[in-house]
Amino acid sequence: MSSAARLRLRQLLDSQQCVTCASVFDPLSSRMADDIGFQVGILGGSVASLMSLGVPDIYLLTLSELADQARRVCQASDLPVIVDGDNGYGNALNVMRTVAELEHAGAAVITIEDTVIPRPYKQPELNLSTVEEGCSKLQAALQARKDSNLAIFARTHGQQPHRELLQRVDAYSRTGVDGICIFGQVSKALLVQLNQVTDLPLMLIDYAETTLSAEEMMQLGVRIHFKGHRAYEDSVKAVYRSLLQLHQGADSDAEQSAKQLIGRFAQQQAFNIVSNEYLNPATG
């Protein structure tokens, strides 16, 4: 099924349209999204971490765990699935291993980002690699793939000075990747600037409401727009309400939001404490 899915994805990238991306996290959600009519889905690293380990998105998930979950999701249907490859789990050689594993799992697109993860000692959470290293890792990713229909997207953050963002996108585009993924809100003015430095298909990951219409994004080269993991979040809340009703016969305690429930049961507060203790300890 991966070959058919990759061909569908390539046709999407070559088309003049901007489609909404579905959050898919298990075989049933993959089949549901395909049946409903979504043209592409994404298995995010944060959701894979919650599904596999029940922990927040703090990069405890291993490559083998991600690949196992990706295999279940990608092979359940013909839906093209984007798999979040994080930073490739290490250096350029690790990126090559990541691509090999996720290609075998059936990914239609693999995103490789330029964030330095896991978070280094006493460093900010958003810490980007050099442009030179980012390009090296993307070139390694391209060399590692065996199926030319598998797409490699360079991913970077919108939360950086626009001049630096444009420099990164320009450099990454020259490596031969198949698309550019931007995480964070992007204005129309910035999209215009992005189109001046790259002619590659764009993917936007924007969890907030955007002021841009699908028509405007399409005209500015955006082919895939991902609005967040609401499907997964809603499923968590539904499970909690169902269990609460089954146990208590009522759901009076189910007014917590999905994000609150995820934070509670993924033990976000406890992980924040140990992160501060070991990664950013107070100086005496």
C-alpha cells in the first residue's frame, strides 16, 4: 500500500490545491481519514509519544518505537501519511537510519527538522542547529531513501527571525528536498517572501486559527495545512468520559479540557519538575 500512497502524495504536491491534513495515530484513524476523504494524514511525534509511552513530547520516544507505530498507521490504508522524523534522532548517520526505518514502515513523507533535540543541558527548548548541519542531514536523508517517490521535507520553525528563516529555507531548498515544512503561524507577507526563496511545495503546521484562506495559501505554494491533533485530543476526552460514566454512572468530573486530561495523565507536571532539576538546575 505504501507505493500507492506515495504516488497519491506526489500527485497532491504537483497539483494546484491546498488540503487539510488529518491527525492519524492508529490503524482505525488512518482508515477513517481515508474513508472520509482526506488526501493526507500525519503521525506526529507528540501523539506517537503519547500513544506508545504515555509521556509528553519531550523526546523520550525512540526511533524503533516511532517506526513500529508508523508501520501500523501507514499500512492500515492507502492514505498517504507524513511521519514526523524529528531531527532524525541524532547526526546525519542517524538520519539515514531514520529514513530507512520509516521508509520501510510505509511513510509517504518524512519530515526532518533542524531543532537540536533532545534538549541539551542548560539550553533553551528551541535551539536550532547550524544551517550547514541542517543541510548535511537533509542530504544524508536523500541519499538514504530507496524509493524516489518517498518525499523528504525539511522542517524548521517560524519562531525565529524572518531573515534567518528565509536563509534556512533557501539553503534547505538547494539540497534537493521535496518540500518545506514550517512550524508556527505564518503571515501572508512571510509566505510571499518564502515564495521568493523557494519554489518547493510548502506545508504549514499551525495550531492557532489562521487569517489566511485556503485559496490564499494555495496561491502562495502551500499544499498541505495541518491545524493540530484535535482528533486525538477528542478521543482522549471521549475515553475519559466513557470510563467515568462506566465507573460512577456520571461524568460530572469530565469538564476538564482534552489538553488538561493529556497533561494530567501524561504526568506533564512531574516531567517539568525533573526537567528543571536536571536540564536547567538553579544556580546557587
